[in-house]
Amino acid sequence: MHEENILFAGAGIKKNGKVLIMLHGRGSSAEDILSLATYLDVNEFALAAPQATGGSWYPRSFLAPPEQNEPALSDALTMLHALVADFETKGIRKQDMYFLGFSQGACLALEFITRNATRYGGVIAFTGGLIGDKIYRDHYKGDFAQTPVFIGTSDPDFHVPVERVYATANILNEMGAAVTEKVYANMGHTINQDEITMANTLILNAGQ
């Protein structure tokens, strides 16, 4: 079970405010993913970074059959459900909730929003894709209503095949998201400055 362990930073949580949920990668920490805020246009955002128990949201590759990542995967998704519900009780609308993740955290963010598609504020996935040995289309439902999504990745990437990124973008587009995908040749498993710029321009500053 993932214990409830969430670090908060940024602007305070307030009714009709904005919140950015930040999900760290495997072997990383909430503190690490929060450090990205230095480079992001999030002055008006409350920041929430959950910590995965044991430093991993699920034990195997995101390309493993889903049952091989249980019960950790379902626990992580349930944690996000609870976090979103808690923000709603505090007066934050889903259209003012944003998600950001890197690597395993990006996969988890994409899996959560696609299983629960609605109009979110925006989604930033630094190197990630939908979870499973294949795309399980029946797992996904809802309408993103033009939620802006940015997915950036390297080609090649040791952990995330670019083919899964393309397949993920296609599903999100089918479900009404406004997806921008960007593939960087030989970038490595990291985040580059252009991705930060895209995140700020396309997602965090969109509509302001």
C-alpha cells in the first residue's frame, strides 16, 4: 500500500485556485520532483507531490502486463483519486487541476487521467506512456474536452519506446485531448530545456 505522504509547496490551496500534482519517477522522491518548480511558471499554483512508498509507484516495467504491477498500481491510482477528491472538497475544480510526471510518474499521470478523462487544466508528461503490455482500450473512458497535454520523450529511450508514446497520444486525441508530442533524438532519459519551455507555454500559461 502507498501510504499517504504528500509534500505541499507553492501557493496555498484555496477555493477556485490552481493546483499542480507532481509525480516523481522510480527511485526518486517528492522532493526531487518539486525541485522542478524552480523552472516552471507556477507562481499561482499550489504544488502537491505525493511520495511513493519505497520510491516506486509499481514494481515492474510499465510495459509489463498490468496484473504484474498489482496491487501497487491500483493503490497508486486510488491515491490519486483520493487526492483529486480532496481538492474538490476544498473548492478546486478539475479544470484547475494540472498533472506533471517524469518517467514512471509520467506513466502514472497518463494512466490516471485517461482512465478518468474530463476537462483538466493540463497535463505534462516528461517521458511516459499508458501502462500495460499493450493498450487496453476498455480501461479508458470519458472526454478530455480539449484538455492540453504535452508529452516529450527521447528516441531512443531505454525505458519508454517511442511507439508507446505515439500510441498514447493517439488514444488521448481520440478522447478529445489537445495533445502536443515532441520527440528528441538521442536526448537520453532526462528533461531538457525545450520541454520546460513547452510545458510553460502550452500548459501552465495556456489561457492566461
